[in-house]
Amino acid sequence: MELKTARFTLLLDPNKKAAFEQLCARQDRTPSQVVRQLIRDYMAQHGVSYVGSGAVTNTPAPDSDTAPTKPPSTRSPQPSVRKASTRKKA
């Protein structure tokens, strides 16, 4: 199963869209499910293959729980300096 999705917009006759949605509902499927299956079938029919975004690869994925680490800084930290107040006290 793919982990990422991309939007695919298509324009069609409103009556055709309504009929398609009704057919999908009778089959207890969403229009998106049906269109994804049609695309997979069409690609297979024409010998086109792809690697889905959820495919397991041999390279380990980075640990998503940890933030990327930065190399240690070679600069020494600057001491914090408190600015003297310029307001006059009453």
C-alpha cells in the first residue's frame, strides 16, 4: 500500500459523474478506490510497473523519532550579556 498520495484532478460531465458515484455506492466502494484500481489495471495491461511509496527497500529508513543531528560547533558559545537599563528611576 502506498504511504504518500498525490491529487489527480479530472473533468467530466456532471451526469456521468453522478452515475459513476451511484454505481460505486451500489458496489460499496468509493470513486477513488475504483479509479485507483482502473489505473493499476491499465498500467498492468500495458506492462508498466512502479514502486509504490510504501514499498520495503533494502536501505534502512532514518529513525523518524529522532531529529537530524548537527555536527558539533567549533565556535565557543558567546556569554549572555545583560543590557543595562537606560530608564531613569523615580
